[in-house]
Amino acid sequence: MALPGEGRLPETGRWLYLAQCVMLLPGFFDIRPLFAVAWSLSYEAAYYLSAPLLVAVAGLQRRGVRTRVLIILAGGLAYTAAVWFRFPEQWPAVAFSPWHHWRLLLFPAGMLAYEAVKSAGRLDWRWHWVAVSALFVAFGPFLLWVANPLFQQPWPGLLRAGVLGVATGVAFVAAFSGPGVLAAVFSWAPLRWLGNLSYSFYLVHGLGLHLVAMAARPWAEAPFWGLCAAGFLAASAVSLALFFAVERRYSLRAPRFQGRA
């Protein structure tokens, strides 16, 4: 609103658009999001609303680990098959594309990783290096290869979701299953601080990047990695301000006992 030329608010229907964004509709419906990462908030809200229903209907709490894993796996595979055979079908009456959301597959992947951590116990040291290798492959050459725009959806999206789900799941299990290289890395204090800041960073990092982009226009030919460093520092600064002003101040904490022992 402060910089109309830089914003995404439409000239007409502005309040309807803002209401749609507040209800987290852009991630699922064909609505341009107010900021680029809004799709993940929509997915989170859908997951938090549907997961209790799934647990209640399928009776997951009273079932064994193997049955829960099979139900979760069946749901993920069913949606994968639906995306593969029905993409790019749309429902134009409600501006909804039900088979475009392969990122949703990361939620059952996380549920399976949680079940694995509960059942894994202490892992052999070799598994920790398997997890490191999986992360390197998933976030390195593989994603660069799959990101090639010449590839037609949906198979690149499904493959990316599958590889990320497996790699991050394996890393999650390794990090929380006893001492190892990943447990040591993720226990490093600066990474833990960044982790505490991560949600505020996720919400407002775009503001810092836009500020750098506006300030750096005279230096558009500057080295790429130098601009990346400046962008990260600016994004961290605005995120830190939000973290201390809102997130840390109003986060849910266990109440302190005020009575006498």
C-alpha cells in the first residue's frame, strides 16, 4: 500500500482480494498470491484442518504403527496416481485445479518420517552418512536437473516431491536417532538461532529482498553472490525485527508456577 507501483493489490476488488488472501485461498485456487510463499500457508491450513478428521475417521490413534504407515502411504500413492492421470484437469466453475498440488505429498512424507523416528531407535553411524548423501543429491544436482523448464509437468513435480520427501525424511530420522553428523550440525548454535528465526524469516524475507533490489539498481552488474549476501543480511534484519516484536513476544509458553512449593 505504501508503494502502489511495487505492490500486487489489484486496482478493483482490492478488499475481496485481501479477504481471499486472509482466508489462505491463493495456494489452492487460481488466485495470484499476495506474496510468493503463500501457497505453503494454504497447504498448512488445509493439513491442520483435515488431519484431525483423517485421524478420527480412520481411527489412527488406536491402530498399530504398521497399519498407520500403510494408510498414510496408500493416501500419498492415491493422490500421486490421481495427479499423474488427471493433470491438468481443472474445475473452472470455482477456479480450482485439484491435481496441481503435488507439494502436498510432503505432508504424508513427514508423517511417515515421524513414525520412523518413533520406531527406529539408535541408528548405525553409516546411516547418518546415507542421510547426508541423500540431502546432497536432493538439494544439489537432482533439483537443478528436474527444474529444467523443458520438462513437462506433472512428472517433474511428482519426482521432486518424492525425492525431497525421502531425503528430508531420512535426514529427519538420522538427526533424531542418536548422535551423528546431522545431529551435531543441527545442534550448532547459529543454526539453532536461525531455526528460531525461521518462521519470521519465511513471512517477511521478501521485504528485505525488495529493499535490496530497490537500493541495488545502480549496481545491477554487481557480483551475483555479493547481492545474495546483501539480500540475506537484509532479509535477516527485517525478520529479526518481526521475531522480537511479535513472534517471541506472543509465542505460546508454558505458564510459570506462581504458587509456593
